[in-house]
Amino acid sequence: MISNFDISCPYCGEVFNTVVDYSNQIDSNYLIDAQASQDYTYIEDCQVCCQPILLTPVINEDGTLINVLTQQENG
């Protein structure tokens, strides 16, 4: 599935909307939860300051995107 989600940049603090594609996780019958969140992380640059952000979608057992965890790539 593909969803729009507002995230906050861990570098500059700006909030922006991004597209999160988590279809591979649902198709493989593997759902990401808060305990296994590090299993599907990808990098996207901040739309404001251009710093690399690690994004981790958090999906509940129904396959719904409930959060996107963000952290600095170098932290």
C-alpha cells in the first residue's frame, strides 16, 4: 500500500508530507510493528533542509500505517 504521511525532520524540525510505500511488507504477510520497526527502514532526504532521514513505517496487524518513525541517518 501507498499512503501519504506527515513527518517531522529530525534535523530541522520542519513537518512535511511524504509518500510511504509499505506494499512489500503486506504482500509478504509480514507486518511491521513497534517492536520490529528496524526491519524495514529506508532513507529519504528532507524536503526542506535536504538532510538524509531514516524512515521506518509502523503498521498494525490490520495492515494500516499508524506511524512513521524518523531519525537522523548519522545518529
